[in-house]
Amino acid sequence: MKYSILLFTAVTALVHAQLLTGVVLEKTDDGLFHPIIGANVYWLNTVNGTVTDTSGVFRVPINNSAGRLVVSYIGYTSDTVMITDQSKVNIILKADANKVAEVEIVGERQSTFVNYLSPQKTLVMTEKELFKAACCNLSESFETNPSIDVSFTDAVTGTKQIEMLGLSGTYTQITLENLPAVRGLTSTVGLTYVPGTWIENIQVSKGVGSVANGYESITGQINVELRKPQNLEEKQFFFNFFGNQDQRIEANLNLRTPLTEELSSMTLLHASTQRQRIDGNDDKFLDMPLYNTINAIQRFHFTNHTGWEGQLGIQFVDDEKRGGTVRGYNLDKPTLALRPWEYAFTMDGNQLRLWGKTGYVFQQKQYQSIGIQWSFTRNRQSSFFTSHEYGAYEQSGYLNLIYQSIFDNTMHKFRTGLSFLFDRYDETFKHIRYERTERVPGAFFEYTYTPGDEFSMIAGVRADHHNLFGTFFTPRLHLRFTPQEDWVFRAVAGRGQRTSNIFAENMAYFASSRHVVVLPSNTQPLYGFDPEVATNLGFNVTHYFFWDYREATIAIDFYRTDFDRQVVVDLDANAQQVHFYNLNGRSFSNSVQIELNIQPIEQLDTRIAYRLYDVRQTINGTLRARPFVAQHRAFINFGYANVREDEEDANMLYDVTLQWFGTKRLPDTQMNPIGLQSRAYSPSFILANTQITRSFYAGFDLYLGIENLTNFRQSNPILDAANPNGNYFDSALIWGPIYGRTMYAGLRWRI
């Protein structure tokens, strides 16, 4: 084996020694260099040559007799380069406006797309996709995405959660422009802190992400790109207004202001409220809590022609919720004078978030750059349930230094850096105080290999030292192989680790009479719990084809997540308790999804998907299906655009989404008295949403939609709702929608 490796190395070195490798670039007006794809490269007076790949890279056998290399591309002045003993060259072509006449290319960007050349399968949801639904905030942005499930956590707080690969959204790393965002105390409520109209696009990746973004992603990464002040295509004024039949009202205002040629700013404002008391199922509980939210971002962007670029942002959120029983007490002071048949819920939270980025691109080496990212977050939260009380304070800091460059040429890229994560928590649950501080310095290295269009690879590793859990390593690998241009195979493998916040992540169970039982091992200082560690393996294949001259794709994904360590949330051991303890046994998730994107007729975008989950966990000594997870889900989305030839934009947009959910296992409540037991499995059900958008002219839209068109809802979502202070009250056994058909309307206006 040793001699085979030596022979292979020698042969490889010999082959590379006989090749001339180079990159062909163009220099744009802003002083940056970009690769030229498809440039012709050949030896003078010969027919021996090649073309550059997607990175501008070429490789040709060395021809010592020719001596001169010709490089040409339409619209650019050809160049002839003398080659003596070089093995690597960089060639810059100059644009020649006289070489080619003006050409207008008209095309349509898909509302959701995957970068064909990326080793990591990243689904990009554009503004066009987000506007297919109301999309009031990030938790509601995935209604047209078959890979992510959205559901309510309970029937009291109105909190929505997401799931990916059959596991809670806490195992998905959620970032804002690649900076930590929805985590810690805001791991559940933080999704509502990102209004939909602030979002430029959402990048969804299944499996582990890049080591440059940290070690916390296990099932995937969701990165949200906010609207940019430096984006000249962004309108300077954008106003959105939304309201539904239950008097939920939201308003958003985006203001982009160019201050100088180098400095620009963006102001993002949001206000929302729910003041109508709704009890659609007549169980005496509000279906949705009353709330008021104020949310604002001010951000700045700076750039100049010397290579420096930077940005600075600040966000402030103030959020208050009031819920519980409908009548019989003052919602403004719900903790006063509660009677036995009354129940109160309040939540007050505010967030202050600061972040910034500074980077420098080396002028003579455009492939080389260095940058620093940082953020600071302060969260305060106070929650009151009749049966539980929880308050918390969090300070979180993040610092990431990144340097990227190449080895020899752009086929071999790398980025490396140092990071530091700081978290301080001060929590009080039932008058017991829990404090902890986490400090995690780390270093990472990531190598990208792109020899051509057929194959690419990203391999990375990071090492971190946790002050509570010691040193650990996080390896990750992404591969892409394209044997033919209409087939793309990708694979991903890696590990992830995160710290569980058992109270903040499981507040849904506070809206019940369950007693919280913490059963630690005595090996770790964090409530006695180990960090959660898992390995994720994934494989997907995408086939591109044409249907009646229109592009279409079919994709199949398979992912498996295996936990080495995990914090188990046990609702089965005792119907009046929720147990937290370290995993003792197996825990895994298998996910298979097939998705077809096609236009069966012109302008009718159709997305059809089916997904199968097998998610199991050792609960109370038995390997069981995890509760509230639908094993089967089918999905279909139709989007039709009625385009008029005399209009720049679509005149009418029609969108319909149908989802079928299979049965879900529910926690065991057989210990309860007869009549106070939930079913063992939920029924299967169908949800339907639709929206119509009318564009009167470019920049002004009116939209009208209906959520839960069939008016299906979970019957009796609250167990023993008539006796909320008894031993069997439970509002967290939610498997379906808790309110019925809802109509909404809104407008979008841009100038």
C-alpha cells in the first residue's frame, strides 16, 4: 500500500510538471477581478488548446516549440503570452466595446433555486418565493418549502417552531448574514424577530454546514440575508401592511438612504399587534395570545476603491404577550385574583443586538482577503404561567476572524481563522437560580478543490475548547460529482455539537400542570447534562431535464443523523411530569425526500414532494418513535403568473399549497383518568393555503389570501381545559392547527 501511494504521488507530480496551469481574469470598473468562463486558450500556430472552466482556470500540455500562448474571448482584446519556463500563469483580458454589439438578454430567475456548481446543496429562497404567502416573519416563511415543517408548540403561547430532518429547529443553525441569531433564550421566539419583508433571501442547507460558521449545525443551516443598504436595485422606500380577520395587524417600513458615494444606510421598522380575543373552539382559552411587538434595525455599509469594506448594525425588539382564559380576569394584570377555572400566561421580552463586519480585499490579489465578524446580543425574558414561572437574562458575544486565499491557483482555495463564542445565562425557574458562563475559543481550516465542472470538494475541520466540556474537534466534508451535465450527485458528512437550554427550548411544557423533573448524571456542570453531539451523513442526486422546452428538475435526498449524546425530553414516563435526562441508548433520524419541480404548462410552476421520516429515540429505556413527528408528508405547490406583454411585471399571481400530514405518535397519557386521556396517534390531515396577488404597476401590489382553506383544526387541543389548575391540564399535546380558516389581505408599495 505504501509503495502504491508513492507511485501515485510520483506519477501525479510528473503529469503536473508537464502541464501549464493558469487562470484568465477580467478587471471590472470597480477594480475587482473576476474569472472569465469559456475563454479560448491555445498555442500559437497550433490546434492544441482548451477553454477555461467555471473558475477561469485552464490546463494545457506544455509546448516548448510553440512558446507563445493565445487567449481570446468574445468582447475582449486577445492576448498573446510568452511562455518560457513557467508552469503557472495569470492572464488579464481587457474588455473591448468595439468587439461586440449590444445584446439584450431576457430571462427569468426561479423563485427558489440551487447553485448548480456548489458542492453544498443550498436552496436559495428569493423574495419572489417569500411573497407567495403572507410571510409575516421567519417562522411563517417556509409554508411553500417541503423540507421544513412549521407547527405550533402549544395552544396557549402562540409560538411556532420549525423542524428539519424530523428534529427540532434547535438542531438547525439559524444565522443572520452568517452571524449567530436564533439561539439561546430566543431559540423558539427568535423566529418572530425577523419580519418577512426585511428578508432579501433565505439560504437553506440540509446536513452540517461550513466549519467557518461554527460547530452548532447538526441537521442543517438556515442563513437569512437581510436587505442591503448598498444594493442599488433595492428601492429606497418599501412599505408593507398586513391584516387578517382576527384583527392581527402588521406594518413594515424599509428606508434605504445613500449618504455618500461610499456610505449608505438602511432603516427597517416593524410594528404588529393582536387585540381581538378569539376562542374559535369555545374552550374558554384564547386561540392566540394578545400581543404588541416593536422591532427596529438601523444598519450602515461602507466601501471604497482601496479594498476596504465594512458594515455596522443595531437591532432592538420589545415584545409582550398576554394569554390564557378568555374572560374573568384583567389581561393587563393576569396574575391578580385568579379563580380556579382561570389560567394566565404572560411573556415580556426585549432584545438588543449589535453586529459588524470589516473586510479587506488585496488589490493585486483579488482572490485574497481578510475579514472580521462580530456580534453582541443581550436578551431579557420574563414568563409567567399559572403553574410555572420563568425568568432569564442572557449575554452572548461572537468574534470570527477569516483569512482566505489560494494555493497556486483558484482550483485550490482555502480559508482559515480564529473564533470566540461567549454565553452567559442567568435563569430563574420556580425560584431556583441557574447560572452558567460558556467560553469557547476555536480555530478552523477549510479547503476547497474545484479542478473543473465535473468534481468539487469542500473539506474542513475545526478545534474548539469549551470551558465546561473540554476540547473537541468538528470535521466536515462536502462533495459534488457531475458525470453528465444533467446529473449532479452530492454527499455531506460531519459532526456537530451544541449546548441544550432545557428551559428556554421547552417552554411549551410550562403551559401545563406537568412537574419539571431534572435527572442529571453528575458528570457535567450544565444542569448535570452532557453537550449534544451528533454525526450527520447525507446524499442527494438532482436530475435536470426539459419538459416541452421548459427546464425541470427531480431530486432525491437521504440524510441520517446519529446522536452520540443528547438531552432527552421525556413526556411518556409520567403524564403529569416532563423528565430531562442524558440519553442512555440510541437516538437517530432518517429522512428521505423526493421532489419534482416542473412547468407542465407555460407559466404554471409546480412543486411536488414526498417525504418519509424514521425518527427514534431511547425514551425511558425503550427505543420509540419521537412524539409529534409525522412519518409521511406529501406536498404540492402551484404558482401561476398571468403575464401581459405590455407590462414589465406579472399582472396577476396565483398560488396554492396543499400539504398532507400522516399520523403522529403522541405522548402516553394512559395513566390519566378515563376521559382525560389523549389518543395514542393523531389522525392524518390536509392543510390548504392560497393567495392571489395583483400588481397594478411595477412597485405596487395588493394581495389576498386564505390560510387553512378547509377549516381543519385539532379538536380539543387543551387537555382538561375546564380545570386549568388541576393535575391533568396540558396544552402542549399539539399535533395539528389550533385555529381554523383565516382570511388576510395586504399591500406592498415600493418607490
